[in-house]
Amino acid sequence: METKTDQPFWHLDKAGALKQFGVNEQGLSDREAIKRRTQYGPNTIKANTSSSALLLFLSQFKSPITLMLIAAALLSAGLGDVADTLIILAIVMISSFLGFWQEKGASDAVKELMKMVQLHCNVLRDGKTKEIPVENVVPGDVVILSAGDVIPGDSLILESQELFVDEAAFTGETYPVEKNAGVLPASTPLAKRSNALFMGSHVISGKASALIIKTGKQTEFGQISAGLQARVPETDFEKGIRKFGYMLMEITLLLVIIIFGINVFLHKPVLDSFLFSLALAVGLTPQLLPAIISVNLSTGARRMAKQQVIVKRLSSIENFGSMNILCSDKTGTITEGKVKLKDTLDINGRHSDKVLQYAWLNASLQQGFNNPIDAAICAEYKGPANTYQVQTEIPYDFIRKRLTIQLKNQKENFAITKGALNNILAVCSQVETVGGKVQAIADSTAAIHKQYEQLSAAGYRTLGVAYKPADAKQDFTKADEKDMVFIGFITLFDPLKANVADLMAKMNDLGVKLKFITGDNALVAKSLALQIGITDPQILTGGDLLKMTNAALFHKAPLTDVFAEVEPNQKERIITILKKAGNVVGFMGDGINDAPALHTADVGISVNTAVDVAKEAADIVLLSSGLEVLIDGIIEGRKTFANTMKYIFMATSANFGNMFSMAGASLFLKFLPLLPKQILLTNLLTDFPEMAIATDRVDQINIQSPQRWDLRFIKRFMITFGLLSSVFDYLTFGVLIFVFHANEKVFQTGWFAESVISATLIVLVVRTRLPFFKSLPGKYLAIATVMILLLVLALPLTPLAAWFGFTRLPLSYYGWMLLIIVCYLGSAELAKRAFYRKMNAAANKQMLTVLKE
């Protein structure tokens, strides 16, 4: 059915909107929903990826150097050198295809993982409530919304109850906006459309049913995103890769210009010199770096998925590995995450069946969002069956911190309120004593607070319960929440996990400091901290935070173990300050009000059972909560980062050394040290084993502490091992020229063999800080290395040799080459020890300087 979605829908009444979209209050049929899904497409603002495979393949050729090389090769063909042109183009195509194949596999793996953490929403289909993926929502769907739900499309409210929505993405207003059904003028601005809901916002409290009007890119959010072309902020790792790319570009351009100029000055053929210079540039550039990074990250994501950790944003893996502070609520991390009812008590601290019954009525009849506290109360109630009906409900929100239900039967009509004790006491003027007598609360206030402190100090979360007679003729409202009668306490506890002490020790061993941010009072927080072995817990309360300047908090926050009595908006401030203090901060949250903190943290972590808005904001989603899963995820994140850095170390040091050698050799040789096609083949063969680096073993030393990008370290590594590589290249040149008196083909073949074999074997040395014989490579890296060695040794003996301009080498040359390579590997091992010893000494010196300051 065709529907007009371009008119101001907030100007429509309920009946008119339903009629226009050809739907009634029972919702669409499944058959009609499928038709509309075909008509309107998926409900997403992301670009259509149907042509992504082709675009991904074409993107392999986007490097200016690669394009120039193709153009120069075609020019060479025009001048008659067709064979060389075909070989160069074939190598470029093979290299590009390998990059495409790796990145395509990585992309497909991530798509599969993302399906595991899809957002869902409740819609009416054929009159029944049905949970479907948000992407399958279509115009005309009737959605059922409650606290924590993401709004799945621009929609008109049909019915609502105490509905408050966060629309900060559109209006910049941090406070929730109240929404109601109704009709507004067509000219009403977006911020005033109180009867409309917009994709990209989410429900803070209350409930509603709404008619979806627009989906995907047609929504306000979709149009804003398309207009701004918004990008997610770069991670520290992405910034490092970008800066690293700029550094290589500068070196490459400088080399190309100098080498080309010198070769032309020495009267070597201009086209050959140009091709040689471009091939040098390609050789210096780790062409497969984007593919290797994608493969490493996607392989890491798949390994993390096996550990119950789903990565939504691949680049966040590096931050996960770099994280040194994790902020989290205690629930589910150090506790079982299963709230249990301890007792229901009267004002004197004795068990009370009436308090239990009233708490159960409130918990079992509320229609807001499911929560573990209400579930715990319902699970323990064994009293009389319910004889009441709900007249009205005032849902829980984070300002009132209480939930009120108005109940009625033939004889009674009254309201029951339960919630945070101080917020309950704030609306109570009376108290019910043990004998059922109601009296003024003033005389009992001190005793109530004393009882509350004792229960909190014992580690129990303590809520209050109150009631008030109501009028059947009118619904109870927020304004009626006053002069209520306080009847007692609900005490709850969340048992500690059996192995929590060991898990905390593991986190500390990994260099990750766990900080708890909780809404519980300071007494409960202190009791918990003592139970898990923190002997002198440093605690800051939300009240303390309000009084502190950012400068004071900057010094205090890193030393604090527990942030207690924290308001939702204070979580973001804590994380921001910890980041400014130089930490990589993770935040684990699953609540409605955790989204800002999840966005602010370097790594936003949520669980699959979290509300939609928390899962949407998170970078990483855990399929089960707890420190065990987090620890496994952190280790996998560090392995992924370590393997990515291995490729960078290998590629830059070997490539830089080879290119420096070639550049120098071209100055004193009458011919090019390697032909352009031979340089490209060298680069392709040395990259091939490194494609298996994602599966390589990682040493314990790379896992035991947070890993961070360090461009200065990479530069020093590249120069140190690049120059060392060049020393042995020049020894090879000496042997070829002075021992074998090599002509052009023998020289090029001899150096090609030494260059590829040494670059392939040096991987075994630089991939680890340990002596290479103490840290063996992974199976696939070892197999790839052996394959390349055999191929290089066999190549001069095959018909392919003539294509590439190679020839057979004297048998004695292999003995000299073996000697040079063995000396090279031994020297690299010694240089590695000295290099890391020097770097560690510099790091320790810097740390001492910081501590003194």
C-alpha cells in the first residue's frame, strides 16, 4: 500500500493516522509487513552494502603510487615492452586480490558477529505482541515501548503513560522530555512536537504505543546523519596508523624524488628509472597493511566471540587491550548479578508480612520495565493471592526514584509506593507502628535512619515502602505522592561470586584497575569493598563529587576505589576526568542512564541482556557478564594488538632496509640492482607469510600489561633493524661483485634470493622480544615461511626465471648466502636484546621522573 510520509504527521489525529497507513490498532499482518519491507527497504541509516564487494576490490587500487605504477607500466607497453608490463600488472593484481580477499573475509566475519547483538523491539502483528529486529520495522507498524527502548523510527504516539524520552541527539537538551498523545499544528518545531517520537532517541521512563511513520534514511535522524556525514571519533590506534601512514609517505616521496633524479643524472634510461623509483616506493610501503589490520582485528573479534565477547567496532579492540582502568557497577562483575530478597521489616527491624505483601503487590502489578528487584520480591512471596486491580500506575524514573501503583477492589482503594529510602521518606508524613497504629513520622525519623544505616553497613541494599488511601473516582498522580504512610523496609542482597578474589587478582596482574561506580550508599559500598579484600577502600560519594572542582577530582579519582551514591549524570564526569589523567578507561554499563558514560569511555562495554540504548552505545557487548569474560576479552584484545604491531615491525624494518640498500646500490652500479618487476615480486613474496600473522602465538610479556601505540618506538625500530638489514645487503653486494664478478642477471638473481630469504627469516626474530628459539611461530606462519623459502630457491631453476629476468646461480653462492643470513639473524638477535634493554631503561627513567613530580 502506498502511504504519504512527507506531510507533518504530528498534525494527524489517531484515527486519521491509522487510516492513512492502512492499519488498525491490532497492527500490520506479517504478509503486509513483508510487502512494506520490500517497498521501503531495511530500517537502517547505514549505506546499502550490496555493491560493497566491488567497491572493496576497487579500493585496493586507491594508492596514488599503485595508480602511477599501473600508468607507467602501460606507458612501457606502449613503447614495446609488453612482457614486463604484463608481469608488473599481474603482480599488482595478485597483491590487490590478496588484500581484497583478506578484507572481504574480515568484513563478512564481522557481519556474522553483529547478528548476535541485534537490537530488537516489540511490535503488534496480527494483534499479538511480537519481538522483531529493529531493521525489520516498517511504516505502519504499531510499536510497544517501555523504559530503555530505542525509538525504532519517527512515529506518532497513540497512547502513553508517564512517558519521558531523551532527545538530546536532536535538541541538545540533557533533561528528558515528556511526551503525550495529541494533535499539534503543522508548523510546530521539532523540539516542541510532544506527540511525536524520533529515531535516535530513547525512552527514559513510562510506556507507550506508537505508529511508525518513517524509517531508515527518511527519518529526521537519517537526514541529519546523511547531511553531517558523521564519523565515529578515532581511537588511539587509528590515530597511530594515520600518523604512521604520513611518516611513510614522507620517506617514500623523498626517496622517489632523490633516486629518480640520481638515476637520470647517471644517464640510465628515464622510463626504467621512473619505474624503478615507483617500484621502490611500492616496496617501502606495506601495501597489505590495511588488509593485515582488518584480518588481525576480525580474527581477534572471532576469537573474542568464542570467549563470549562480541566486538561491534573493530578498532575498539586496541583500546580494550590498552585499557588500564575499568569502571563498572558491582552487579554481575564481582557479584552473581542475581538480586535476592533478604527480608521485609517494620520500622523496628522485625519481619513484617504486611510489608512483604505490599511490596509484592507493587512489584507484581507494575507494567513498566522488568527489573531484578521486582523479580526477587515476587520470587519470595508465598502469601495470599491478589484480589486487587490496577487503577493507575506512576512508573519509576531516575528523578523520583520510586514507583507508585494505585490498586482497587470492591472494598478498598489505595496507592503503594516503593523506592529509594530517602525518596520514600520525602513523601511520608506518617508512619505505621507495629500494632497498626498510624502516627506522625517526626518522632520515628531518627530510629528509621538508624535502622537504615545498620542494614546498609551489613551490606544490604535497603528500600522503603509506603501507602496512602486513594479515591476511586480519580487516578493517583505525582502530585498526590505526599502525606503517605511509611510502613517499613525491603532488604536485598546480591551474593559475591565464589572466585571473586582470584579474578580481582588477575585483573590487577593484567594491569587493569577495577573501580566501582554505584548508586548504593557509602555504607553498602564499604561493606562490599571489605568483603572482596580491599583493606582500606577509598570511597567518594556523589555528594563529595558535587562539591569538588575538576582539578581536585583529577588528583582524587585515580586513587579512589569506589564511587558511591552516584547520580547517573556523574558517571560521565568521573570517566572524563580519569581519561584526562592519561588513562585508557573502559566503562561497563547496562542501564538506561549509562549511554552517555558508554559514549565517553575509551571502551564502552555492555551485556546482551542490557536495555537497547546501552547496547547501541557500547563498542563491545558481552554475551554473559562477569570478570571472567572481561579478562578473556582483554587478553584476546592484547593478542590482536600484539600481532598487528608485529606486522608493522616486520614490514617497516625489512622494507626500509631493502629499499635503502637498493637506493644505495643504484648509485654505484651501471645497471639497476633489481628490475621494477623483481622489486614488486620481492614485496609480494615477503608480504605473503606475514598474512598469517593474525594466527601467530603471542608471548606472555605482550599480554601481562596494557599495550599502547608508540610511533617513536616504531621509528627507532625501523631505523635500527632497517640499517642492520642494509649492512648485510651490502655484504651480499660485495660477495656478488668481488667474489663472483656478477653480471646484471646474476647480481639481480643473487640479491633477490638473499633479500627475500633474509626478510622472511628475520620475521622469526623480530616477532618476539624473547630469543627466537624460545618463542616459536604459529603453525600457519611457519608453513607460509617454509613455502616462500622453497619457492625462492626453486624459482631460478624454473621457466619462470626468464620472465622475471633471473638466471641460475653458482652453487657456491648458496654457501656464501647461508653464511651471510646466519650472521644477519645472529646480529639481529643481539641487536634486539640491546634495543629492548635500552628502551626499558628509558621507560623506567621516565616513570621515575613522573613519580618524583
